[in-house]
Amino acid sequence: MKKGLLILGAILTSAISFGQEAGELHMRVRATGVVPMEDAKIEAIGGNVAVTNNLIPEIDFTYYITKNIAAELILGTSKHEVVAVNTALGNLDLGRVMLLPPTLNVQYHLYPTKNLKPYVGAGINYTIFYDQGQGKGRNAAVTSVDYKNNVGFGFQLGFDYKINDKLYWNVDVKKLYLNTDVTVGAALDKQVYVPADVDLNPWLISTGIGFKLF
């Protein structure tokens, strides 16, 4: 019986050897593919929007509140080209826009094996739209485009895989729900603006390296 308990203890110790402790701070550096799943309701002229994908560098900081529960802050910014398609005026190039969606997630971490640590998470973000600019071949009918900053939420699923005592490999998939009110200025009349309700709802697919700061 005593021998059996010792064996069980050794197995459990091995399984949690990749575990984190409360108070630890980790950092990950990742490459992230941003894939919008866009949809829009454009008043007056109808149509929809098409938003380009992008590949960006991204960093995050994860603070372990307990061994299993952590808070993650994600920082990254992406550039996208936006086109209003199939409108009454044809396809309208709305130019580029930069997105900065800092996201705070609460995560739950599991420790099924010695080297593998999967996790799930959910949280909120505040998306800042900036650097709206002219796109290639921008339609002369459009004079300005304004995006309203907004609060959104999201979910994530990922895992860390231990490389050595200092480094681990990370794979992470997030689904963000982002909405913005867009106002488009018309060249024919400076007093005429076309409003649109736009859902971006991107997938964020990431992989990279993580390490413990302290």
C-alpha cells in the first residue's frame, strides 16, 4: 500500500511539473493571423463590406492568480483595407484602417500531462480605430470614413507545450466579437453621410514562444 501511494505521488508530481504558481508573470511573443468575418448593414445604398486579412506580431502578458486561474492582457494592432461591395453605387473603396483591440481575458489552465498545458478563456476588449487612410483606387464618391471605438468580448482556446525549463511553445485561437458604427462622407454633398453598422468578428489564430518573467 505504501509503495502504491509513493508511485501515485510520483505520477502526480510528474504531471504537474509544468504547472505555474500563484504570482508568476509570463510573456508570450506570437505571430497572429487576423481573419475578419465581416458583415454590415449599410443604410441608403445597401450592400456589404469586405475586409482584408492580416498577419501581425503580438505580445501578451499572463499573470497567474492561482495555479489554474490566470489573467491575460493581449496587445497587438492590425491594418486592414475595407471595401463596400454590391452597393447601389457599385464597389466603394473605403481605404485602410488600423485596429488596436487590447483584450483582457480570464483563463482556466489544466495540467493533463508533464509537458502539455491546455487552457480556455473569455474576456472583454476595447477596440480603437485609427489612421484611416486612402486606399488604392479609392472611389471619388467617398470623402471621409469615420469608425466609432467600441467595447466587445471574446473567447479563446489554446495550449502551452514545454520546450525546456525556461521556454514553451504556444498555440492559441480566439474569436472576438467586434462591432463599430461607420460614417461615410459623400463627395456629392458635404452634408450627406451614409451610416453603416459593421460587425468585424475576427478569428485570431496565433503561435509563438512563451517564457516566465518572474
